[in-house]
Amino acid sequence: MLFRSKKIPFFNLNLPNDAGSSNNPFHILLNPTLATHCKALYNHLQQTAALEAVTYIQRNGPQEERLNSYLAEAEKNSAGTRLKIQRITVQDSLDNEVLLGFADSLRANKIVIASFDQVFVQKILQQLGTLPKTVKWSVAGMPNWDQWDLTKPAFHGVEITYGNTLNIQPENKIAQRLQQKLKSTNYIRTSESTYRSMECLYFLGHLSKNKNLPFMSAIKGSHGTLFGEWDIAPVYNKKSGAVDFYENKKISFLKIGR
């Protein structure tokens, strides 16, 4: 690519996908890859459900198999206590009897739904919401879930968790001013791409103040941004050991419901 041959840093704000990038230390992903999301999700569950059974619900399909392989890799390379995972593969739905069969009324039941399919995921969430309230459900999922409205009454009683690199605190004054400005002048909500673009431009502008470090060296490591924090680290090629690209590893887990 041109930016690699010319040694021009390229900040990618798009989907969490490396798109086959290799041997390109000038490619910086600000949205972590799915492999990194799955590793962070596994580590999060280790911290919150280390001694509990975790039910992993998976559909048949190549995308779901890919997610399963990432989570299996995270489990294999984990340094902590491995989770007790029960895997269930389904077509499009689960019977209530199956869900209640592994439910524990004494604690929150941990479920991972490894799917990007909105219809499938929300169908299961709605199904969990109809079950007896004596059973508590805690569901963890994929990063694209933040694009959906998970506060619907149909999901009440279900705790939903997903990873996101954009974790804007309610008291963030800059975010509040931006939201008010766009609402009053353009009559629109502030999109994630708007936040991303602003913090990226702010970050790059302030890098120019550091005259003592090469550009790429200044990028690496943890950085505060307008709306949160980045942790940019190199991703190494398993065969050559060279840097394939750089990636933001900072992921926060947002919790909704119950």
C-alpha cells in the first residue's frame, strides 16, 4: 500500500478488522480486532465469573466458528483459572426448558452469545426476559451490540454486557457540549464516528508537540483522549516476528439492565 511504502501513518477508524494487513507498522487500528475483543471478553469473565459455570450459545455458521476459534485461543493462552464453559450449538432458537435446564436460582447465570445477528441475539434476550424472575441472567456479547437498543422493556430483568472502546462518562463536559451543539444546529445525535474523528485529530495534533520521539514511538502506549483512553500496542507476525500493524487494546465493558 502507498502509506506503507511512503511510511505514512494510517489511522483506521473503521470496523474491528485487520483486513489482512501484514508487515505494515504504519497501519494503526483504533477499533480492536475481533480476536482482541474475544480475548478481552474471556479475561473479563475470568474476573467476574471465575468460579461459576458459563454457557456459550453459538449458531452454526462460518462467522460463528471464527468467533469460537478466537475464544478458544483466548482460553488456551489464558494465564488465570480457566472458565467452566458449557457450549450449546443451535440453529435459530432455544426452548425454555433447555435454558432453565442449566439455570441456577442461587446466582446470576452467565451466558455468552457469540453472534452479530441482531434478530437471533435479541430473540434470546427477549426469551430470557420472559422466564421466571427468580432466575437471574447475565449475558455477554459482541462489540456490535452497542448499535442496538438494549434498553427495551422486553429485555428487562436481563443484565447485558459488551465490550466497547468508546466509554464516554456522563460527566464529560466536552462530550456534553458536542452533543448539545449537534442537536441544536443539525438536529442529530452525536455518532460514534464523530467522537472517533474528533479524538483522533486531537491526538495527532498533540503528537507534534513531542519533538524528542520518532512519530511511531510517540504513538505506542497508553494515551488519554478527549473521551476516554487508548492503549496502542504492536501486533507481531507469528512467523516472521515483524510488526504486522498497531492496535488499540483498550476495551471497556459496558453493563445494561437489571
